[in-house]
Amino acid sequence: MSRKVIIAGNWKMNKTAAEGKALVEALKPLVADVCPECAEIVVCPPFTTLAAVVEAARGSNIKVGAQNVHWAESGAFTGEISAAMLKEAGAEFVILGHSERRQYFGETDETVNKRLKAALAAGLKPIVCIGELLEEREGGRTEEVLARQLEGGLAGLTGEEMSRVVIAYEPVWAIGTGKTATPEMAELTHNFIRCTLNDLFGREIGEGVRIQYGGSMKPENAKELVAQRNIDGGLIGGAALKAESFSALIHNAIAK
Ligand code: PGA
């Protein structure tokens, strides 16, 4: 089964609208040669930067996503953003359950699941993040943690809905630390995720789901990581904040 590579930049709380626009303008010519059949390129700016980035990316091969969404359609949820609001702003993708949301903002598998269902209902393409903490890996609990995150986060989804979801495996100990899982270590974990998806949704769906790696992916290690059988791209933090490094990473990831 061939799965199209997807490289997404998670800008986190970086880039004002003006800075985001400038980044996309700089990125466009650098990635113009990446054919849509070879890879999907996504950038995920903060909410207030979305509209400017959508405008700057229009007509290019760069797609735009948000970093979170609330599950309700509207109402008294101060500080939150609905799926319809993201769609109106031009977002196509949305990151859900990032480990920083889980760690600092009380996100759970249950709330990820609610957000996921709202995103799918609105026609957004979700990128669902999972990953184990350092002590969980060292305690031999990685698979147990990932299985729980997958079962809880994806609960109640139909196969058709699952086929619209991207999974991002991000070992928490590798995020922003410069420590990357070795390609072999990451592949073992991606293979476990693939098997779990096959168990939950059947092989026909499971084999088609794209699983990104995230956590200190950079131009130097992207090729080896994405060359692994079950690694279908990356979710990139730090290296996505400069046009040159993000472009180099994308080109290396898809180099044969
Ligand atoms: P990093 O972040 O590439 O800076 O490690 C990845 C992420 O948190 O999505």
C-alpha cells in the first residue's frame, strides 16, 4: 500500500500574522518543485495567524492547519475556537492532542476524541498526536500507553472516518530536546501503531493510515526516518520555523 508522505510544520506559539506571511512567502519558491503526488506540505500557525497564512499560501502547494479545536459548535467556552471557525479561516487540517496540550492544558484521550469527532464532522483533516513520556519508555510501558491513547482517542470512529485521520507519533522525550528516536527504534513503534490500527479498524483501513514521526526531526535525519516502512512523514516543530530548514527537511524526506 503506498501512502503519500505528509510533512507538517507545527509552529506552536510562534509567528505573528506578518511573520507567518513572510515565512510562507519565503517557503513557496523553495518547495514549488515538490509535486502534490510526492508529498503533502502543511503549515500549522497560531489561530490569529491562520487567515494571513491561508492568503499567502493560496495557489501554492502549501496547505494550512490549526493547532487545536473545541468540540462544541458554539457557546460559552471562553478562549476556545470551533471547527466552523477554523474552516471559515481556511484551515484544512487540525492538530489534536499534542503532548503540550496534554501536559500543560489537561488534554485527555477523552477530550481528544470529542475534538476529533467535531473536526471530522466539519470536514477538517485531523492530525492526532500520541506518544509516551520518558519514564513510560524506560518503564517498558510504551506500547501500553500508545494502545490506550489510540483506543481512547479514536473511540467510536467508523473506518471511513479513520481513513481521513493522520496519526503523529511523537515520543515526548524527543520533542524540542534534540534527542530523536533512531529510525529503527521509531519504526518498531510505528509498526506497533500500524498493528493496533489494523486490529481496531481492519487491515484495509489500517494500512492506509499515514503515521508521521515527530520529535526533533530535522534536515539531517528526515531521510532515514521517512525511509522506514511505517513512517509516512513528519510533524515538525523547531525546524519548521525557518523556510530554509523546513524546505531542506521536506526535500530530504522525499529524496529517493
Ligand atoms: P520539535 O517539535 O520538532 O521541535 O521536536 C515537534 C512537535 O512538538 O510537534
